[in-house]
Amino acid sequence: MTTATAKTVNNRERETLGEFFLRAPAVGPALALVVAVLVFSFATDTFFDLDNLSTVVQQSLVVGTLALGQTLIILIAGIDLSNASSMVVATLVMAKLAAVTNVFFALLAGVVLTVVVGLFIGTLATRIKLPAFIITLGTFTGLTAVAKLIAGGQAVPVSDGLLTWLGTKRYLFGGIPITYGMTLALLMFLAVWYALTKTAWGKHVYAVGNAPESARLSGIKVNRTVLSVYLVAGLCFGIAAWQALGRTPNADPNQFQLGNLDSITAVVLGGTSLFGGRGSVLGTLFGALVVAVLRSGLTQMGVDGNYQDLATGALLIAAVVVDRIARRQQQS
């Protein structure tokens, strides 16, 4: 074998190793999660405890469910800045209606509300061709005001069992604390994973995110796919509202003010490209856990909340930079 041939083989091996992280975007966040858990376990005396780890997972449920819907939207090269505000309005609607009517109807009304918001955003994005950033920024502003008007400046307590049912705790194998919310979140991630990887709809989602015009020319109904993504994401946000009430039995208009950014951070940390067409829900799950572990670990170390936000923002920027570099290397 000549020297030139050997160099070519070595280059191909290096390219294959580099492309591994592009083909398996969940590997990076999984490693980051393991490193974060190890670091905080050595840095604190309480982090690596079953009760604490269970609490961390519970804290990640709302952001994780928001991030699940956000993943679908980002996969089609969209964005939703209004997901957390839509969820907060839904919690208030559920709490208000539960006090005067059937609790199941209250729960259903909150979920329908977030789906309708998704329908509104998807319709503007597909019919009028407005940028998703502008649509959801305006929706975020409007829903934030609506939440405050509904609440009247006060948190609304929730006492009904159904609305707080997801927070019910059970013990697996007699010692591992889990909640119904954890089980529901796991089932949702599995369902979306199956839809994205095993169905034609999932293939269409990735195709639209990669190249919408090419997808259209190949016969894919691009507008229908985009609209369906916003509807499914809206359903996820409605369930996130239920998760939020299970976590804290109060509907507060001031909760989850950074929920939209935390969900985007979880998605990007999970390896999903902001430019669309690449990513996985498994990566998003790891990304949401990384965010929760980071906040919990820094809190136990006594780090101020502002510095926690700074660290989360730095992680987001770093993840976007890595994604951009990976894209350029893939295209070169």
C-alpha cells in the first residue's frame, strides 16, 4: 500500500469517526449527562442520592415535555417561543374551570387550548408564510398578557386529585421513588420516537426539515406536515401543563418564565440541529436531564440562580457552535 493510499484510508477513518456524532446525535448529550452527574456527585454530599435523583427527574418533566414538542418543531426548521406561555395559560384555564365545572372537562379544555394555539401558529406558517420566530414571538407576548389577566395577579390553587394526579409518588422495587408523571413522560417519548423513526410521517418531518422544496417535489405535502407538527407539539404542551400542576398544585402566571428557552436549550443540547432535519427525541430526553442536573447541582453547591442562567446560556451557545461546525464539516 502506497503512502498516499494509506493517508486516504486514514482520512476516511477520521471522517467516519467524526460523522459518528452526526449520525448518533444522542451520544454527546448522554456523555454530558454522565459527566455532570459524576461531577456533582463528587462536589456535593447529597446529589447522588435516590431521593435527590428522583427529584431531579421530576424537575425535568415539564421542561422535558415542552422540549419534546419543541423537538418536532425544530426538526422542520421552525421554532416556538410561545410553548411555555401557552402551557401556563392552560394551567390557569384548568385550575379556574376545575373550581366551577367537571374536572375532566377542565383538563380537556386546557389541552384543547394548547392544540388550538398550535393550529393558529401552524396556519399562519403554512398559509401566510410568516416566519415561525415572528409568529411565536407575538403569540408569546399575547399569551403572557392573557395569563396575567386570567389570574388577576394571583396564583390559583389546585386541590382536585385528577389535575395533580401525575405528581402521585410510588416506590419501585420498594425504594426507588417514581411518579405517574415520569411514566407518562416516558410513554410520550417512546410514542414520538416510534412516530419519527417507524412511520412515513416521521420520514416526512425529517425530509421537510432538510429541504422543503425537495420534499415538495418528491410528493410530500409540506404544508400538511408542518401543520401536523404544530398540532402534535400543541398536544405535548397541553400535557406539560398537566405535568406542571402535578409538580406544583398552583397555577401561577409567573411560573416558567424561561420555560421556552429551557426547552430550546434541552433540544439543542440533545443534538437536534436548529437548522432542521437532524435530531432525535432520545437526545432531547438527555438534554432535558442535563439542564435539570445542572440547575440542581449548582443549587446544592450554593451557586446563585443568575449564575445558573448564565451557565445554561453558555451551554446553549456552545451547543449551537458545535452544531454549526458539524454542519460545515458534513458539507465540505
